Amino acid sequence: MTSDKLVIGLAGMPGAGKSAVVKVAKERGYEIVVMGDVVREEIEKRSMKPTPKNLGKMMLELRRMEGEAVIASRCIPKIEKAMEQKVLVDGVRSLSEVEEFKKHFPRFSLIAVHASPETRFERLYRRRRSDDPRNWEIFHERDARELTVGLGNAIAMAEYIILNEGSLKVAKDKVREVLRKLEEKWMK
Amino acid sequence: MTSDKLVIGLAGMPGAGKSAVVKVAKERGYEIVVMGDVVREEIEKRSMKPTPKNLGKMMLELRRMEGEAVIASRCIPKIEKAMEQKVLVDGVRSLSEVEEFKKHFPRFSLIAVHASPETRFERLYRRRRSDDPRNWEIFHERDARELTVGLGNAIAMAEYIILNEGSLKVAKDKVREVLRKLEEKWMK
């Protein structure tokens, strides 16, 4: 069974600025489905603590047990239940997930948000005024985990990439333009 | 031994527009090292025919035999021998290659060029007026091979991504701006 909802998948490395895209999408009337919530729900179900480490391990564990598209599959009923016609799915991490979404939602497009590793590190750590050298290690480990599950491939295959290097206003304008183009493409 | 050359690595999916970036770099006085030439040289050495299929297989074969960074390693003497101080390396395909270059060239930056799969397919096949349905298959196989070796990860980790979706003039202006910024960063 397919759905006529307009579904936009959003991919981006940690700190690239996914939350800015989500904010603009909300303003444009999109309902947001957060893929990470699936992992959080699983953590809760097992009465574990939702530490970043546990969340990371559970993401890998779920994929190992139920396949690479497990998180996408569990998001599909959430998207179908959405009140809005337009849904943004935050946190796409692989092309298997993209394929899963495309099977259920013929009006699916993948977008990505990008910033350089330096800028992402700055956003995630330096602004918090933490100079702990362990931060670089944590940053690299997190990047490596994201790339291992296939996030790089999703970014490379995105229909649009939003560059979020400098001004937040410029990036948000760009998001508006991209969403408008996708709405035109799918809603006509 | 490290070198003081400014080395820009260029990554991009097939049809994204690497050649436009190369053209602008040449105009700005960069010497170009083509990573694919390493594969072509190996094909010649073995008296094989340089068909796209043989080139693809040889790329994978070389990596299997000598490690993921083999093509980068074989490019290093070519970069060192370059007459110009600024070198653009066309065809970076993985983070292992990036690491290899960074070890030898402290002034190394990775850039990427991006276009949507639809635009890339259009550029590679439709403009040649070929409607052969086999083209989609060949396109997907080639994309898959590029992603398998790690090209998506390289694109995700690029310092700058140049979007090459619409006007060639706009994209080329963007390339000029990116190269100018990187020259400022490394030449000061």
C-alpha cells in the first residue's frame, strides 16, 4: 500500500545543521518524524538509560538484528499517521532507508545539509567552551559511526544539498527555496 | 618527507561536473593529476584494453592487492614532480586516500562537486540522445561501485561542496571562490 503524502528525508553529519532545516520545515507546515526516536523508544522499552553511547550502540544493534532499513520501517506508520500532508523525516542514514521510504511513499525526496568537518566540530564543541582534547576523539568516533552505516552515500545521492557553512539566514533561505521546489515537483 | 605544495583533492560522483572544476583550476595555474591515470597505466602495463569495464575492475583489483590508498600512493610522486606549486588531484574516492595525501602534503584540502542523480544521469546519457534502458542499469552500477569504495564518505567529509545543478557559469564562479579561499588559507 502506498501513500500520497509528500515525504522529505533529511540527511546530514552531526553538527551540519539538520535542526535549522527542521525549523524551516515546521514553519512551512511540515510534520516532523525524528528517526532517532525509534532508537530512543527501543532504549525505553528495554529500561536502559538514553546515554549517547547507549543510543549509538542500540542503533547498530537494531540494524544487525532486523536489517539496515529497520529504523525507516518503524517510521513508516508514524508518517502514515501524521495529520499533515507534508512530512519531513529527520535523520536518514543510508540508501537502504531511502529505498524503504520510496517503496511506501512515491512522493519521496532526499535532501542533505552539509558543513565542513571544522565547522561542525566548532558548532558541536567549541561554542560550549570546552577545550577537552577528548572532544576530537568523540567527534571522530561519532563521524565514523555515521559513515559506517552509510550516511556518506545518502549525502552523495541527495537530490539537493543545502550548504550551511556561514550565515544561518542564507542557509534557511536556501532551505525554503529547496522545499518550495520539491512541493512544486510533487504537488502538481 | 612532506612537501610544501598546495594540493586540492577533488571528489564527485560520475556526471557531477569534476571536469568543470578541473577547467577552472587549470585557468588558475593548477597542475592537474588525474587519479584514474594510475589505473590506465596499470591496464597498459598488463597490455589490457582500456574499456570502462576493465578500468572499473582494475580499480577494485588494485585496491584489493595493495590496499585502499594504493591509487593515492601512486599519485604522490606525480604531485611531487609537478612544476606548479598548486596541484589539483582529480578523482579522490575514499577517506583512506585523503589520509594518505594529508600525510605527505600538510597543505591538503578536499573539495567535492555535487549534482542530483537525475541531473547526473541527464548529463551522462540523455544529452547523447541515447534512450537505451540499459543506460539506467549502467548508471546505477557505476554509482554503486563508486560508493562501495567510499566516495560517499569523501563527499560527506569535504571542506567545500560545489553545487553544480544549474548554470555552468554560476558553478564555475563558485569554484573560483572556493579555490581563492583555500589559497588564502594555505598560502599565508
